[in-house]
Amino acid sequence: MDKNLRELSDEELILEFQKNNLEAAFEILVQRYKNPLTNFVFRFLGDYESCNDVVQETMIKVYRYKDTYSSVAKFSTWIYTIAGNLAKTEYRRQRRRNIFTISDYGEDNKPYDLPDESYRPDVATDSGIKDEIIQKALMKVKETYREAVILRDSQGMSYEEIAEILGVNEGTVKSRINRGRAQLQELLKGFSYR
Amino acid sequence: MENDEKKYEKVINTLKNLKEVKAPENFEADLRRRINSEKFSKKERKGFWQNIFVPARLIPSLGLIAAAAVIFFVMDANSEKMDNPFLIEPRVREDLIAVTDYEQLKEEHQKALKKSESLKREKNIPEPKPEQDESKSFRDEKTSGRKEQNRLDNLSTEQDMAKDKGKSEGNIALPESAFAGISDSIQTNVSAEESSDIIADERVTKDELNFRQIQLSPKEQKVVNELKTQVQSLGKNNKTQK
């Protein structure tokens, strides 16, 4: 039974979950999407703990509102839309919180400030440090551009899928991606790419 | 599009090669626990409007409204541009002219009466005979007194009527003709017989009528006389026919 379910597509699994309330189908969907969603949300938020909460919340929403899914759309589009909306809400909440608690941060604890020496190639040698630098630079990209860039370059989605997730047309998606990339390139000026 | 991809090739590759972030190992267990906890504790979540109208949340907004109201009134009281509506004098309509000096009118009327009496004396209007019995003289006195009383009453009713008329027309002014007619009628050349009749009888006399005497030109007088003769001849004809 479980083996057969694993062979089903995402859309078929959610249909099984909708019609027969088969929780095994839901569990398979969770297994399939937990890592991609975690990656997407983490790149957007830059914080692992809140990213984990957001992904869990996304799964709970899928569980609770399974009947609202329509087979017209792709399941991946639907679940990414939910995750994206929750991530944006969380990001705005964090930003508000940072505004109110800005005095709590010391000079060294500024969350998104990049020290100048980090850009130096001799300093940024370790891959872990490089990832951190890129993530910090990504967090400086405008919210709407960042989401589009992550979906395209990190998640490898098509423009059509991204347009559906973001609820805008493909032209807008391309424009946002280009602007996001341009901002990122500007931020990573002097950074030694691998 | 390909140009853009080439332009940002390094950035794209960097993002693609980023280390994949994975969900924690206990992700599914945590999720199951959360789903179960939600299943058993299905709390009814309050709606947006219900949340808004929680009394504690209303306090800041109500405070803000109260402060705004106070500021508004303070600013308004200090502003010189605005006049206090309670201190502005009521506007007077130019089309309304109030005439309330009835006492003056009454005095004029009294004067006119005196004048008419003096006229009567000049024309030797016969006084009531002294040999008449006391009861008759008493009755005459009574009737003349009543007559005076009636005249005054008539004057007051005419004043009231004129007043009402003026009010109904949206104008409080009394028409001058209302009283001018009376005074003019008194000034007319009343014959001795007529004046004695007026005193003796209680019927409606010329004095009580509200009309104006006009000075006619000789031509007009001629026309009037012709008309009179025509009317008289008509009257005679009617009598003969009967």
C-alpha cells in the first residue's frame, strides 16, 4: 500500500488525502516537500528556527485546508504559495520586532550588516563563510525580488510556475528576477565566486 | 533573456551551488504532535472584528479620539477667524419693517374725533331737547356712551384686523388707509340730520366705514353727476314699470 502510494504523483496523493482522508498520503507529501520548502523559506528568512516554524505551519495548513486545493493547479505551486505567504508574514513580523528592539543589538550583533573585510577574497575562503556571506547579501535584496530569485535560481522553478506562485504575470517575474540578480551582484562586488 | 542569464551567470551559479538547507530530523514527529494537539484543542479562533472590539484594545484608540477631540475644540476656541455663534447678533431682514406704534394711531384718531365734534358744534347740530323725560335722556346718554364704546371697539378690531392682515402677508406694517379712511370720513361735511341720526341710531354709519373721500376735478364731477342722473332715471323707470 505504502509502496504504491510512493509511486503516485503529488496531485494524486493530495486527492487520496482529500477523498479517503488517507494520512499516509499526507505523510509522503510531507517527506517530499519538507526539504525544498525548508531551503526556500530559509533563503528568504535567513533564520533557521523561524524557517522551521514556517514550514511546519505550511504543512499544518495543507492538512487542515486540504479540501481547498483544486486539482486544476499543481500541488507544488499551491504548497509554495502557502509557504511563501507565511514566510512573508513572518519576515514582516521579524522586521517590526527588529525595529522595536534595535537598541538591544550591539555594534557586533547587528543581524544583517556585513563587515567590510568579509568581501576580501583572502578572508572568504571557507565555503561555510561564503554561504553566510551570500545569505546575508540575499537578505539585503528587496523582498519581492528576493523571493523570485530564490524560486528561480535556488529552487530551479520555471517562470510559469513562479508567476503562478507569486500571482503575477511572467513578464513581472522576469523583471523581478533580473532586478534581484542585479542587486545581488552589486552587493557581492569584490566577492570571490567559486 | 539569454543575455541576462550570461550577465548574471556568476550570481546564478553561486545561488545554485549554495548548500541545501534540510529540515530537522524530528520534523515529522513535531508536525504530528502539533497536528494532534490542534485536533484535540480546537479552540474557536476569534475573528478580526471580534479581536478589534476587545475592550483592552479599544483603550488606545478611544484615548486617541478623545485627545483629538480636545485638541480640536481648544484650537477652535483660539481661532480668531471663527465667531462664537452664540454671540452673533441675529440678522435683520430688510424686507420686514415692524410698526407697533398703535398708541400714536389711536391719538390721531382721538384728535380726529374732537375735530369732528368741533365741526358739529360749528354747524349747530341740535342738542337733545331738555324737556324730554329723564328716562329718555338717560337712554340717550346710554346709547351715546354705547356708541362711543362701539366706536372704540371698532377701532381696536380694525387695528387687530389690519395687524392680522399685515402678518398674513409677511409684513407687520399696518396699511395707512385702514385708519386714514376713518379719520377722513370724520372730516367730511356731515350734515346736521345725518349726524343726529348717527347719534340716535345704532346702525352702521359712514364713520364706521372704511373708505376714502377723493377730491374730484370738475370734469370728473360732471361725469359723476351724469351717472347719478342716469341711475335716478333708471330707478324711476323701474318704479313705473312695477
